[in-house]
Amino acid sequence: MIVTIANRYGCGALEIGRTVARSLGYEFVDEQLPVVVAKRLRTSPEAVESAEETGTSVGSRVLRVLELGTPEVGGGVQDAVSFDEECLQEVRQAVREFAARGSVVIFGRGANAIVGRRADAMRIFMHAPRGWRIERISAGLGVDRATATAEIDRIDRAREAYMRAYYDISWGDTSHYDMTIDTAAFGLAEAAALVVRAVELRA
């Protein structure tokens, strides 16, 4: 089975995803995706992640990639746009390859859109009330509520922009998922158990 997890920032989905993978004996795919793509493009994981940030302007991304010393970027905006597209194609290919192996939990990166609806996949979207997420991030990172709020809103906007720009879908639209979970209502351990049970039933 293939499990994809998309989430609103601060709802505990990363911890849940790792727990699900561990419980099922699946591979958990998160940070290794930019590494795989970077190796293929002969650049750095940081440059790949920069190319995925649709929340910033193209000009800002050009400057950031140049600062990282990426050899693929020549000197103009068009070069940076081409690099962004190349990264996107490699991310899609890497997700498909991980999915082809099966027994995998893929976190983020629009994997639900890449994998699509299929009998051997469970596409999960995790969310929680904004206030609950603010409290959790504030306590977890040791920052004030204003800082936690700004970070949650920034990341949520970036994820919405990413899915709309690259996949032309509304992030969080339930029609693109097989299951949605309010992690605040269930708690992280129970949310993980729900996903595991769902996967077992589907399998």
C-alpha cells in the first residue's frame, strides 16, 4: 500500500506519519526526497527546497538559488524558472518511484496529486483548528503566540500556493483525499491508529 499525508502546519502530522510508517513497517519518505532530486540535478537539497517555495516571488527565488551557488542557474529569471520546473518534474518522478515500491508513507510534496486515486493508495489530509495549532507550535518551539501564528499562516499559504500553482487543485479539498482527520479531536496516537486501521482495511 501507498500512504500519502498532506497537512496543515502544526497539527502533528509529521509525528503521526512516522508512527504510521513504524507501525506498518513501511518506509517513511520525507527529507530524502529533496536529497534524491538534488543528486539527479547535481545541486543541493536546499536549492531544491528553494525552488519549491511558491510563496515567494520568482525574483526572490532567483536570488536565493544564486546565493546557494547552484550551477544550473545562469543569471536570468528564465533560467530560474526552468530550474523550478526541472525540480518539479524530478520530484514527481521520485514520488512515483517510491510509490512503485509500495509499503511506503510519503509526506507532503503534493504526493496525493501525483499518486492520484487508486486501489492501493490511501491519501490522507490532516488538519486541526487554527487556535489549537498556534498553541502547539508556540509551546513546541518556545515562541510567543504572534510568532507561532505568523509561521502557521505563512506555511499554510505556501502550501496552498504550491498545490494551486503546480497541480491546479485547492489544497485541503476533500475530493482529493480518501480520508481527513482532525488531529485535535483524536490526539496524535489515536490519529495514527486510525490511519493504520484504514490502511489495513484497504489492503
